[in-house]
Amino acid sequence: MRADPTLVAIVAVAFALRLAWVLVVSTSPPTNWIPSGDQYSYWYYGREIAAGRGYVSYITGQPTAYYPIGFPAILGALFWVVRITPLPDNYMLAANVLHVVVGTASVALAYVIGRRLFGRLGGLLGAVILAVFPNLVYQVASLQLETMFIFWSLAALAIVVAHDWSRGLPSTRRLLAFGFVLGISVLIRPFSIWFVGALFVAALVARAGWVRSLQVAAVPLAVVVLMSVPWTIRNAIRMDGFVPTSTNTGDTLCLDRSLDATGGFRWADHEGCADPDLPEVQRNRENTRMAIEFVIDHPTREFQQIWRRAKLMFGSDNDGVLAVNTLGGGPVIAEDTAASLEDVADAAFDVVLVLAGAGLVVLVATGGRRRPEVALVLLSMGALIAVPLLLWGNPRFHLPVSPFLAILAGGAVAAGVQLFRRSLDPP
């Protein structure tokens, strides 16, 4: 199949922007958990895995499962390759270049999805928007996991969205491929597991019936579960507990569930959470139990907190600048420049958000509710929004939704262009 020259040009621009950003900011490895936060953890555990020392907490010196294994394992594999080959011994640059590659690939994947929803023009315009999306460009120079999670989530979705649903349900081979790629994204961040539910609904929209739709969804779900088995077994052996994902679930559930919670982050050491000195697995279990009990006892408060989390989650789109500036070596972007970059990112996000709303209207108005691929995309996007709203408000949590916003925005602009062209046609 001949490559679309316009798409090639868009992908080239996306690659150039991301690589230029990495080379300009030239970040250093994080040296401490404060202020680098999760970035230091991913860096540390990636290096430990590459060196063959396993996944052992730098705080307790004991085996840990506090973060899902996916991203540290990917970094570990990358660092191991760098260590044993003649490649430059620069782990930070290697991680950034990997982000450049997968971030660029995500633009192409957005085109594949956008084309199925809105046609070639809509797909190209969505790819353009994603190619220059400021905060997603900023993120590639960080060690946040969102760039990697976005790539694998979009790749999984593209596999089933690209299927011609008018000819029937996806083949078993395609479903297995979807499950494998989805499994990688789930190991990075489990939020995408709900894509399986979106596939089930898509099969129902395709009039497959309940039984056949369940069978379709069961194939990738089985693959994802199978891929999680080694990690779960490791945790059972090393930590004496059933941990299929990670042990930070309890912390993320309990930290915003107390009567004085405000929707945002705070340490999980208040009265709404378990004793932070408990062993990791036990603390995770207790925090999960306490969070569930709080919601049952205070349902009205939970709805109020969801609204607060949503405002925090979508209130800004510039944390890529902070992520880069809190790596090792101190801030690499001057304060005034950082403020300008943040303003540009926030303004761009607001515009895309409005256009995405228009794109959603276009989909509904053109009968998208009756198309399985539309159900797949919109329900997957909805899952990526809904899950964080049950945790706590963090602007980072909306980053995986950004490509979907770009796709919808591209569809809105394409509809406007087509409407304008029709207005120019003679009556």
C-alpha cells in the first residue's frame, strides 16, 4: 500500500518537533524522589531491572509492586540494550528518543482512528492537531509514563477500529492482536482494561447478540489476563499477596476520601487512610477497604469530589513543563519561558477541547451511534476519563484522552471545511 504523502509530511513534522524539543532542553536524570516524584521511581526501577537486581523498593529495601511493572520494565529493557551495545551510554537520552519515536507513532495511529470516524480529511486534520499538541510535545523529554501509555492504548484501539465492521466481526487473529497490545498498555497503566468493555458494546452495535458479543470480548480479555499472570505470580512469591496490577491502588483510592478532602493530591497518611507503616500489601488492602466504606457512607460527598476532581483534571494542560524542570540538574527552562510555554499549552488545549465537543456533535448528528467503530472510540475515551475521576484530580490523568480530543477536533474542522466547500458550489 502506498503511503499517503500528506500523512508522511505530518508525521515528519511531529518527529522533528519532538526531537528538537528533546535536544533543546537536554534533560538530566532525576536524582531524588523529591521533586521528581514518579519520574525518579521509573528511572530508578528501570536501571535496577536492567542491572539484574529486580524490582526492590529504594525506601524499604524490600520487593515492591507499588508501580505497575510495564513502564519500568520497558525502561529496563531499553537501558539493558544501551548497556550491552555500542550505543552511547546515555540512558536519559535513550529514554527521550524512545518517547520521540512512540510519540510520533501515536500521530500516525490517530490518523488511522480518525480516518475511520471522519474520513481521510478528518483523519489528517486530527493527526495535524496531535502532531503539534504542545503538552504532548513537552512530555517526550520527561520520564512520565503517559507518552508510552498513549502509544500502546492507541495501537490497541487502532487494531480493532481499522477493521471493516460492515463485513462482520473482527477475526480471532485480530482479536488476539488487540488483546496482546492492550495487555502491554494494561501492564503500563490498568485504566485501558475497559477497552474490552468497549469492544463488547461495539459487537452489540454490530448486532452480534449478547452471547457472540461476550465471546468476542472474552478473547482479548483472556490474553490480557494471561499476560498478567507472570507479574501476579512474582508478587505472590516475593510479596506473599495477590497483586495483579500494583499496590498503589489503595493509596490513590483513599487519599481523596475524607471529609476534609479537596479533590487533589495529598499524602495518604490522614485519618481516611490506613497506617502508612503497614506492610505494602496490607496497606493497599486496608486503604482500598476504607475508601470503599467511605463512599458507601458518604455518597453525596463522593459526587461532590468527582466534580472537584474533574475541574482539577481538565483545568490545565501544561504539566510537561514542570515534569522537565523537576528532573536532575535543576530547571532547564527559564521561569519566563516556562510561563509562556505553559500559557501556549493551556490556550491550545482550550481550543482543542471546544473543537472536540463540536466533533462529538458531528459524530452523533451523522449517525455515529449506529457504527461499531464509533462506539469503540467513544467508550474507550469515556473509560479513560471516568477511571481517574474515581481516584483524585490530577492534570496528568487527562493526557491519554488528548489524542481522542485531537481526533474529534480534526473531525469538527473537516466538517467545517466540507460545509464551506459545499457553500461555494453553484446551486
